[in-house]
Amino acid sequence: MTTITEDVLSKHHITPAEYQVILKELGREPTFTELGIFSVMWSEHCSYKSSRIHLKKLPTRSKLVVQGPGENAGIIDIGQGYAIAFKIESHNHPSFIEPFQGAATGVGGILRDIFTMGARPIAVMDALRFGRLDDPVNGARNRRILEGVVSGIAHYGNCFGVPTVGGECVFEDSYAGNPLVNVFALGVVRKEDIFYAKAAGAGNPVIYVGSKTGRDGVHGATMASAEFTEEAMQKRPNVQVGDPFMEKLLLEACIEAMKTGAVIGIQDMGAAGLTCSTCEMGSRGNVGVEIDLMHVPQRETGMSPYEIMLSESQERMLLVAEKGREEEVFAVFRKWGLDAATIGVVINENTMRVKDHGVVVAEIPNPALTDAAPMYNRPHDMPPYRMAPMAAPLFASANLSADLSKLMASADVCSKKYIWRQYDHMVRTNTTLGPGSDAAIVRIKETGTSVAMSLDGNGRYCYLSPREGAKLIVAECCRNLSTVGATPVAATNNLNFGNPERPEIMAQLVEVVEGIAEACAFFETPITGGNVSLYNETRTGDDLVAIFPSPVMGIVGLLPTAAPIPMAFQKAGRAVVLLGGVGDCDETRFGGTQYAKQVVGELWGLPPAMDMEFEKRVQAAARQVVADGLAESAHDLSDGGLAVALAESCFSPGNIGAEVELDSDLRTEFLLFHEGPSRILVSTADKDKVVAIAQQHGVPAVVLGTTVAGRLCIHNRGSLLIECDVAGLQQQWESALEHLLQSDAS
């Protein structure tokens, strides 16, 4: 028996105070296997011990919500007897250690979260954050990580057969040691076919299905709940190895087994593996699960109970079947060539009991692992961490056209086609609007309606003001959906932060959660689930580098199936209308923009100011314009502001540009590049009707000019500010990322 020393506790990321709670819960010293079980279940990754108290502030209910937080995925009703299940998860630490497998298994894990609810996955999106590709010190590593992550996402999604329909990719110095890989998935299910991860019925068999258990991923959850050190690469064994072809078989087998009526509850083995699935299924059903590890299919010899319970081998599920109907389940899995073995039974006691060849190696009350898991109200009574000055530096543009060109070729703004062309975004033939758009749209063939999805984040904004930045992210997600004509209805979120034990970092988290709560309540998009990823910081010697506070919102919207509205101008001679007006800006609110980052090279001040009531009216006007068939193109203004949105709207096969005449006394840099929200660019053949709709909603609609062939010209009060050739600018925009990846930063 291993002696439980302070060193052993430290390696399990269990504090002495937490260990005293374990002794009290058990009434004795834990076995080594039990200590491992507590370490993963009480990890930040599984227990949310630093964030749980604040996550309760989030709105979680609406008339459409069928299942909110607490299950593998959230579910909303989309009508006609159908529902959609969706969620976002992170695989950040594994993707730094082993980019390909870290990202690939991140996709695999979120897909299992969807189909364990009985839903068939129909779409994936990803939000990626990397260090700068041209960094003279870390550029080569950052490029390697990006290429590995993208390849891993493409490999798993393409082989599994689910379209990757959109996402985003951002580059900042703070992500050099902590890349972020947040993956969103969505599936469709008939309401009567929804399954839950809950055990029931003493005597019912507990059945293990899917891949055999190996040593990969042991302590993956605890590894993801600590900051990195220079020895991070030694943690490669903590990263799981995925097999998307096996997962595809597992999907089909699980869906078919569910249809037999013999399955009572089902849970995927994700973080914490067999440990999590046994205790959580029992706890949700107020019953227990007893298993014997001798029956667990294993692909390696000599595995200890500790290793089997903590393994995070992929493509595995645990289900509870009705007693006497086991053979119906086994027959399905034999048909698909998958392992299926009864490894235990449901018991009346609310306890997880683990045997190894009949000998009890772990016996823990389920509430001790779930309800009694530590919950900390960590100190946060200080300003959120930031080192950016409030005052703006002196700057003035030497050439506004050159500034636009520089922005369009920057890593954040440039085309991400290099990334998304590696993804199959049309498989299953449901995708009507895919990567590169403000929002993705997939049709639900069974209902004749469609679901739109948007994934957004902005670490710069949240670094300058976590609360305001979070509200802006929610608003932009909803605005992206409204731009394509969808009504936002529900949300999921991924909260990525540094070490919560630092009060200034914890203050970031609290401010962001409260900002999201306020905005989601206002825009009527309840949070149905999500993920928290903490300790995203790296210690190198005496230096500690934390990521920007990086919440990522995934919001879904509903709309009738119809021809989608593209971003790009479609025909010359159309009016260009700016819903929401030109907006306003001052130096303080300009420091978080792409212009400040790429051209000025500084970060300062506060994020753009937003009036949520005004934002809501602009979105309603945009939805009506689209619904009435008046928009030939529509694109929201975000990164880079008006000039960048106009340029992006010119990038169509026909090279349709625009001649724009502004009338503003704003400083030209602010006029062209400020990122104030609540603005949507529309091209239309009937500007009068568009303007009238805007007036009905109480928002301005400025007719900026007319679409023309081949050029983009922007004037203000008769002065030419920007003039460029559309084809040349588009070529630069489309090739920039590949050039950065091929660069030699040494």
C-alpha cells in the first residue's frame, strides 16, 4: 500500500485541507486507487471547484430549453417533435503537449457528449488561439502547433463524417505557451429519443462498450488543472490517442442500441474515464454502481486498478441496460464489431464500489465525489489583471490605404481558408452556409427549418475590461446570427483563464461570468452548458505568463430554410446601407482594435462602448430585412471596423467593390477602423424599404454608396481616404496565412 505523503498529495494536486475532507468522507485513509479517483473527480477540470459558485449566476432557462447544465450537452426544442443538443469543450493543455492528438481527441470527446444524449452530430465548429506565427523566439513552435491542431481536427472530423462548418482563429503572444482549442458540436434528436446519463434499477447490468482500455490519458484531467512548466512535454502519456473510425462505429452502435428500448442510461467516458462515468451515473440516479475491473476490456497487460480507473482512452461508453435484455445490447455491438461486456451492476447504495478480481479496491459514496467536491469562493476583491495603459499613445496614419492592406494581411483578419479547406464542411449535405461566413447554417431536413451557429471570443476586449468584453462577445454572436436572418435562442460557453488562485485572475473570471449573465439574459439566450478551462498559464523560470481572459461563446439561432444570405456583394449598382449608423469612438475606446494592434502596435484603454437595447433593435431590423428578401448581402462590423467589413464584402468571384461617400467629423482612423458594435452592412436593390424597416425599429440606416466593379473607394466629405484594387487586395488577404506559416522567423 502506498503511503499518502505530502509529496504524493502534491502529485495528485490534492491540498492537505482537501485530504482532511477525504478522510472525513471515508472515515479512514483512502487506498491509492481511491486517492487517484478523488484527484480526478476533485480536479478543476471535473469539479469546477473555483468557478461553480459563480456559474450559478448564469441564466439557464427558457421555454425552449429541454435540458440545461448538468448533463453531457444542453438541449433545446426546435419544434415538430425535434430538438438539438449542443455544447462546447476545451482541449487546451493536451493540444500544447501533442497538438495533433490533443485536438483530435477534443473533437472526439465533444462528439460523444452529443450522441450520448441520443442525438446524431451534424456540425462541428472550433475556436482556436495560438501564439504569433512571426514571433522571433516561438514562431516555429507556434506554427508547428497550429498545423498539428488543424490536422488533428480535420482528421477526426473528416474520418468520423461530421462537417466542420466554421469557427475562428486568433493570434496573441499570451497563447504562445497555452494554445486554446475549444470545440463546439451540435446534433439533432427526436424529443422522445433523448437519453440521459443516469443509472436506475438495482440489479440492472452495467455494460462497457467501445474501445479497449489502455494507459493513455491517465491523469489527463488533473494535468489539465495545473499550470504548465518547462517539463510539460514529459506529460505526453497524459494525452489520449483517438480513432475516429472506431468512434463512427460507436455512434452507430449506440444509436441502434438505444432504439432497442433495452438501454436505461448512457454516459461517455471522457475526462476521468471510467471513474467519472460510474460515479456520475450513480449519483444522478441516487443509486450506486458496483464494477469488477477483471471484466473491463484491456489492450495492455498488467494494468493496475489505479490505471484502469483513471485511463482516458477514447471511444468508450458506459451504459445501464434493463436486466434480462443484455443480449439485445450485445447483439448490436457484435454487429458493429465492438467490445461489449457486463462489468458490473446497479446497487441500491449511492456508492461507487470497485473490485479487482473480487477484491474491493475502492468504495466511495458518490456524493463525496460529486456534491461534496470542494467549492471555493476564491479571493477576487481586486481589479482584474491588466497591464495596458488607459491613455492612448500618439499615432497618425501615413497612408490609410496601406493601413487597410496591412490589416487585411494580418494573421487575425486574413482569410482562414488555409485552415478550413482541410475540413470537410459539406459531408451529410446539410450545410447551406459554411466556413468564412458570419455564421454557419445547417438545415434540419426532418423539419424543413435550419439552425445557425456562431462562435466568437475577443481576449483583447476582455483583458481591457472583462465585464464589457464579455457582453460584447455575446452581442457579436447574436449579431452574426441576426445577420443571416436567424433568431438567437440559446448559448454555450467555454471560459478560458489563467490560475484562479491569483485574485487578479479570479477577478477576471467573476467579471466575465457576470457580464455573460447580464448579456445572455438581455438577449434571451440562456446558457445550456459549457466548459471551464483554468490554469492556462506557463511558468518559464521565474516568469509566469497567463493567457488573456478568453471566454468563447457559442450561440445557436433558428430560421426557416431558405437560400442563405452571403457576406459578399453580389451585383454592381446596388445600394450599400449601414444599419446602425457609422457609430462613435474616442481614443480611449480605440485601443483594443485590430488597427491598434496591427498598425499602432499597442494595446490601451477600454473596449468599444455598447448600448444593449440599441444593439437588440439593430439585430431585429437586420432579421426583418433578411426575412423580407431585401438583402443581397449582409455582413456585421467587428474586427477592423467599417473599412475591413467593406473590403471583406468585396471579396466575391465577381470582384464587386464599392464607391462609398461618408459624412462624418470623426478622426479618419476612428471613422474607418473603430470597432463599435451594433452595425451591419447590407447591399440591396431597394434601399428605401431597408431604411424604412430600420426607422420602424428606431435605428439609423446610412446609405453609404453603391457597389461597383473591381475597386473599393472610400471618401469622407469629398476627400479620398482609401482607394484599392479589389482583386489585388483579395489575393493578399487570401494568401497571407500561408505566407506566415512558410516564413522563417529565425
